[in-house]
Amino acid sequence: MLFEFSDEHGELRRTVRDFFEKESDENRVRELMSSEQGYDPKCWARMAEELGIVGLIVSEKHGGADLGMIELAIVAEEMGRVLLCAPYLSSAVLATSALQFAADEAAQNEILPKLASGEVMAGISVTEPDIGSDVAGVKCRATRGTVNGEDGWIINGPKAWCTFAG
């Protein structure tokens, strides 16, 4: 297979590279790594509002850019170049993908626009004791129920790891 990046891909790469080189130098990475939050909320907001990359793979109808894996790979590669401290993988990739592929329309309409805009962040937890990340063996279950007088979901079961849970 022959593949070449387009001029638009090159522009995306230059734009995010310039941004990350200014926002994520070595001193800033070290500072954020030792901070309680582990990321810079102002940088996250700018990534969402100015660059639109927090909603990169979110559909347009949910406020995203509706781009694909090639664009995502370009952005991820540039983040890796500077060791960006941000919940991008957990929120903008894993949780977003799970919602787009598995959630019902009501949940997508409620949550995806908030993820795409950077208003909220999400983590995803698959790993469980004794099964690792084998989704076929997941024991955790979500059931409808009432908690503190409010209808919602009750999640019950073991989890060993949640990406960017903090």
C-alpha cells in the first residue's frame, strides 16, 4: 500500500507541534508530573478550544472534528515528542471511542459534546483482578437504580486500574 500525508496533514502536524513545543517543555512536564492534577487545565482548555483536538475523533453532530485515525496518529505522535501531561488517551481517545461505539444515542448526545469541548474529561476502566484487560471476562456490571434519591446507574464489581482516574 502506498500512502502519503496530505498538505492538510502537514499543516495539522506543524500546528500541534508548535503548540506543544510552547506548552510542554521539559521543565513544564517535570512540574506537572509531580503535581496533584498531573496536567494543566488551561492547556487542556486551549487544546479543546483553539486546536479542536480534544474532539478530534468525535462526530460533527456531537461537536467534534469528525476526523480519523491518521489525524489522531499525527496528534499522538506530536504529544509523544514532548511527553505531554494530559488525559488525552483516556478521555479524547478511549472514553470517546467507547461511547461512540457502545453507548446509546441519549448517552452520546449528553456526554460526547462535553468531551469534545473539553468541558469534562473521562477515564475508562477495563482491567480487573484475575482477568487483566480481557473484556470477555469482565465481572463488573452497571444496573439502573436509585442512589441518594436519584435515578441513575449503579456500578458494582472489581476494577484494578482506571486511566487518569485522578
